[in-house]
Amino acid sequence: MENFIKEKLRTKIIGRRIIHYISVASTTEIAKKLALERAEEGTVVIADEQTLGRGRLGRIWLSPKGSLALSIILHPSLEQLPQLIMMTSLAVVRVISHLTGLKAVIKWPNDVLINSKKVCGVLIENEVEDDRVEFAVVGIGINVNVDLSPFPDISAFATSLSQELGREIFLPDFVVALLSEVEKLYVQAQAGVSPYTEWKDYLETLGKRIRVKIGEMIEEGRAESVAEDGSLFLRRDDGSLTKVTAGEVTILKD
Ligand code: BT5
């Protein structure tokens, strides 16, 4: 897989080094270890299968064979840090659209959905010291060629590209397109062009009544808008407005 990717990839930063595993606990865990050992920016860790894939807040991300699990080491500025989640989910939506024609949308803050079902999760982990980003690890998990029916914990609200398409897609081509798209958006962000406007257009959460779980706290209201740093403005039922930077969203009935 890595030879195919290296041959086809025309990027300058992302994929300078590609480390491919058949099975690992978590590509993000490995990428973080490498980043702490000063691995160069653009290093990509990719696995055919993860045995302990990580979601946010200690949750588990299931990555059986056929799905895509990869993590990218980046060195963004502090200002670019909040844009990483936007550029990554936007890159995933664009690539799904280009390669399959399927319409994907973004559920704030980090999910990509097709037909209201989760097809991809993004996890950004970073290390900041004295206002300097030491590194960020962008973790992307996508259900590409998987049948999720043997996974009852998620099969009701998750889907895969092959399930939606009725056929499998060539995974290495998908990886090349994804890394290229993330790089394009990353280079643009470095030149001062934020992914914000296009990202916002794909946000299915806006305008909906939602419940957000923020740690132990719960807020309810209408998702009114998003700020340039990606945080969400929620209009509570009493008319007051609150800004949410992270949380777990449930869409409520109107
Ligand atoms: C995420 O967390 O959605 C981020 C997932 C990031 C995974 C990538 S894979 C490469 C890299 N290496 C890692 O170890 N992680 C990253 P969160 O928003 O917390 O969602 C987790 C929840 O999604 C779980 O509690 C399940 O309900 C659901 N889930 C788990 N596996 C899933 C899957 N394959 N497809 C759809 N939903 C899933």
C-alpha cells in the first residue's frame, strides 16, 4: 500500500514519510510517539486495522479491516490549530464526493455523515507549550469497505462507503486523494485562506434544535451559527446565546 501511495502522491508536506502497519492499537498513539521523537512534519501512520482505535474522551473507534485509519503529524501555528478540524472534515467530504458521488455532510464538531449516518470521525490531538504548537496529530477514521452489520453497537447509526455505494472502492486511491486534499487546505491555511466558509456550508447542524453535552453539562437550543474558530453559537430557549467550543451533539425534533 505505501509504495502505491508514494508513487502516486504529488504532495510536498503530507506523506514525506509513510509508515504502514497491518494491525496496531491506534495510529494516533504511534504518531504521537513519533512526534515526541521529533518525526518530521507530514509523517503519516496508516493501518489496515486498529485494535484500540481512539475517539474523543476515551471513547472507542472501531476500525476493522477494510476501513481506513490514518494519522498525520503536522506543525501548525497556534492560529491554525482550530482550523485543523475544519480542513480535515472538509477534505473528507470533498474526496467522498469526487470519488463516489455520494453527498456527505458535517455534523459539528467532528463527524462526517452520509444519509444521517456516521461514516467518518476526526480526532485532533496536540501538544502546545508556551503558546507554541509542538505538534498536532490529525487522526482520520473512515468506514470505506466495511460491512458494519456485525457491530451492533454502531450499526444503527453508522454506515460505510461500500454500504452506501453497493460496491467497494480502491482504498489506496482514496488515501492518495485524501492526503492531497488535506495538504491543499493546509497550504491554503498557511497562506491565510481559512476553510471556514466552505466548511460552514457543509454543516448539517446549523439551524437545528440540538442538545449538546459538554462534560457533565447539558445545553439545549438552536444551533444558530459558527465562529471562524469553529465554535458553535447556541440560542437557548430563553433567548440567551452561548458559545460552545466542544461537545457531543444530539439533534432534537423541532
Ligand atoms: C471520533 O470520536 O469520531 C473520532 C474517531 C477518530 C478515529 C481515528 S482512526 C485514526 C486515528 N487513530 C485513532 O486511534 N483514532 C483516530 P467520537 O466523536 O468520540 O466518536 C466515537 C463514537 O463513534 C463511539 O463512541 C461510537 O459511538 C462511534 N463509532 C465508533 N466506531 C465507529 C465507526 N467505525 N463508525 C461510526 N461510528 C463509530
